[in-house]
Amino acid sequence: MESRLVRYARWSLYVTVACLPLYTIRWHYGPLPTTLLETLILITVALYVVGRFREGMRSPIRTPYDIPVILLLVAGVISIFVAKDHIGALGLYRAYFLEAAAVFYVAVDLLRRREAIAQLLVAFAAGSCGFAVLNFIVFAQALAVNAVHVGNAPNALYGDANYVAMYMEPPLALATGVVIFATSARWRLFGMAWLAITGLALLLTFSKGGYLGLVALGLLIVTAVPRWRVPVFIGLVVAAVAVSQVPLVSDRLVNTYGSIMGRAQVFNATFAMLRDNPIFGVGLGGYSFKFRGSVPTLYPHDIWLTFWVELGILGLIAFCVILFGLLWRGVRGWAAVPFDSRSAYWGSLAALIVWTVHGIVDSPYWKNDMSVEFWILAAIQVVIIARSKSVPSPQQREGQGEGRL
């Protein structure tokens, strides 16, 4: 029997997921800076730890990723000492790694019930759709005064449209999973609405990395519907061609070659830094490069280079083990996933694949919202794989009922 505190922790987790974009709301507790998202994470973790401790639980749930997670956290500690700004590095470590990993272990325990994942998806949809609506409002205001610049698309809260695109990719993938694998009309309609809102929000970022991620998601959709593979593929190609002809989108795509050359310049500068600091990198927050001599660049626009230059070789290897472990186990475990869990499972796996593809040209994970997003996706997969090891009931095989996805 769960304690009241543990139930509160689960609902606090849902609120945290819905409020991921609100890390932009910042204040201080005395000299200590914090964000609304961080406060929600601390409340969730505190409720969970106290609740489980009172129930007699003294250690976290074991997962297949415990060792690489520990190594990743150790690499983060080392990077704090390597960094020139130790205080700034500590803040990044706290937000991107320590708190995000804590959310992972809390979620792995609290999402073990089937209905908990369904509720989590509703929270994810509420947060991402709410954020999308804010972006629609800002975009409409800019469009009304002819102030839409495709190189820096108007957006709410984040200030950088690429960040919006990377945040929207996991909700979009999860919504797609609900549409394809929902076992009730109610959930499919929910998924279609979620997909339409987040998909439009991603398109309006004019992020070429986001568009690359959409191509990857499209190919995953084709593989997920074998009976309809040819018509779906043709439909997606037609839709992609039609979207590419929309004036603002075509204006953004016309300078793709320049973007590739720009990425090459950033990569070369990063490799030069790594030649001087190949083992430990430059520390958290230590990357600094002015693109074309004037535009400050926070990260190297490649997820692998970012982990290497910020966390060193140990951090890069640890993250590789975690990400490719999730992808490998995710693909291998698909056949055993019960019908009522396939939408969330496919969506989380597709989200990780899309981020991996987008990570070729940008740095997903390296923000407060995206680091927590990553570990929530990982928790969904870990929980469903653990549940799939038990024999599914006839009800699960039939996939009936409004409460199922």
C-alpha cells in the first residue's frame, strides 16, 4: 500500500513534466539561484524520498544503467574542477545531471503502474501544447507586423527557436506513438490533437535540425505501419514537398549549404580545443567560441562533441553507453511489449532516435528542460521493458479499454 507522500510525489512528477519549459522563470533563495523547474524537481524528489523512507525503502530502484550513470556523474564532478568558473559549472552540473538523474530514478519507481504512464503522457501533452500555443501567439504577432525572420524565428520563453524545436521533438514522437498504437478511439483522438499542435509548433521554428529530425520520424513511421508502408511513405513525401514550398520554409531551406559550412567551422574550432584538452575537455560551461567572429556559441552544435568538450572522455563514453544502450534495448525489447504499452514505448524510442539524428547538427540534452526530458524517456523505456518480462494478461493482449493507450 503506497503512502500518501508517494502518491503526492507521483502527481508532483506529472506537474514537473508539464512545466519543463518554465525553467525560464528564475529567482534566488538568498544567494542561491534557482528556477521554477528546479523547485518542482526538488519537491518531487523530497516527497518521494521521505515517502519511500517511511515505507522502509533504503536504496533506489536498480536499473541497467546504474554504472554508466555513476560514471557520468563522476565525469561531471571532475568537469567542475576543470572549469575556470567553478560556481557556474556547479550550477550546470546540478541542473543537467544531478537533478535530472534523480528524476530518472524517481520516475522508474513511480511509473511502474500502467495508468501512471498514461497520466504522464497527458501531463507531457498539456505542457507541450501549452508551450506551443504561447509560440503560436508570438508568431502571429510577429507575422501581423511582417517581422518574421526565418533565421531567428519568433518564439516564446526560450529566445532561440532551435531550443524550441529540440524540446518539441520528444512530445511529437510520443504523440505519434499514441496515434499509431492507441487501442481506443479516445486515445487516438487525443494523440492526433497533440500531434497537430506540437507538429505545427516545430515547423514554425524553421529549425533545419528540427526538420532533419522530422525526416527521421517520418522514416520511423513508415517502419511502424507495414501494411500501409507504401501509401504512408508516398503521403509523407508529398507532405514534405508541399511544406518545403511554403514561402517562409523555402526561404529557410535555401541557405542549407551555408549552414553546413557554418557547422564545419564550429566543428573545426571544437576539435582545436579538444587537441589541447583531449582527456578532460574544458569543463562544464567552459566552451566559448564566437561564430564568424561575432556570434557567441554556447555549445559545438553536435551532441557528441558537446559531451566530449564539456565532460571529457569519461563523460562522452558514459553517455554513449547510456544512449546506445537505450536504443539497443529499445529495439530488442519491442516484440515483448504488451499492446497497452506500445504507444508510449514506441514514442519514447522514436524520441531518442530523433534526438540522436538531430544531435548530428545540434546539442540536445544540454538545457534544463531537455536533460529532464531525456531521463523521463529513459524511465518510460526501463519501466515498460521490466513490465514486459511478465506474461501479459488476455486483457493486455486484446488491448481493450479506454484507460489504455
